[in-house]
Amino acid sequence: MIQNLDKKKCACEPLEKAVEPIFDGRTVKGGLIRLNKGEKFTIREFAPQGVFGYTELSAKGLKCFTEESTFTEAIYAPFLLKPRYRQKTFVATADDCREEMKQAELIADVPSTDVFQTWQLVVWPTRKPEPKGQVIMLDEWDKIEGLRFSAKHEFTVQVSEQATATGYIWEAPTQKFKCVELKDPNLGKFVTGYQQWHFMSLD
């Protein structure tokens, strides 16, 4: 429940129903949203004293999301019609996608050119990884014993972006190897969900 902006009156009204999950744009500086293709989410923003702190959210320019519904509620304060809150629902229309949705900070209703609130959007792939050779699940490193390979042994090191609430535990290898060759630094060409590094042991 939220209260009328006119503090002299008691006009409490329920919020408009929205598709869950609902993210509160007034308590976070953007955030990380992860979901599957076809799933939806809503971002709800309140307007303290009838003023929004950031520009309106928009799916314009995004390749993997579209806007499904928009709702804005206003209330009559003395002599003015002021907004109370707004909410917008988005739907993921493609899989294996990573995008950013930005809002510029508003200063006296003028959008900032260098201060933004950023929403990181991640849509999981629908396909499963297809490793080559022996599979090494690096996220389960504590269960892996010493590794020994014969020459020309093919193996794939695999990590999952879903290992934690914020993403990968491990970074991609950047060093030069003496005993193995990195055949493919992005096996499967995944954008989200997985990283796979395909190796071949040397003589």
C-alpha cells in the first residue's frame, strides 16, 4: 500500500498488479536480472514528492526483450497532477543473450550524460553444451583429483554462469600453456550460461 502524496488526506490504495518477479527501481542502482526465454519481469519505480529520479525505462534498441505492458499512476496534489509510481513489464524474446538497459539520472528533469542506472539482463540458452573429449567441471574443483593425460588427449573445461547468484566463479584462461594447446577458447559459442575451453594435450 502507498499513501496519497497529499499528506493531509488519507487515500491509501493498492498498487496495480504486475507480473512477478518485481524489481524495485527506487532501492537499487539497477541490478542483475536472469531468466529464460519467454519469461517476464516487472520494474516498478516510485516518484518521491512526485518526481522520478531517472528517465523512463525502454526496450528500444534491445534485441532480446520487448515491452509487454506499461502503467503509470498519478494523483492530484495541491494544484498539480503528480505521478506516484510507474511500472513496466518486459518479456524475453530470445535465448542466449546478454544486454544492458540504462536510465539516465534526472536533474531538474534534465537527463544526465554521465550518471546512469544500469540493469544487466541475462537470458539463458535453451541448448545444452556439447563438450569434446573428457569433461572437467571446474565448478566442482574441490572434487577433482590430480589430472594426468597421455599425449593427444582431448578434454573440455566447462564452467557455469549459474554457479552463483552473480555469475561465474572462474575467469577464462589467458596464460600460455606448455603441455596443452587451447584449441577453442569458446566451444559452443555461448553468450550466456556456459563457458567451455577445449584443449588437446601435447607430446
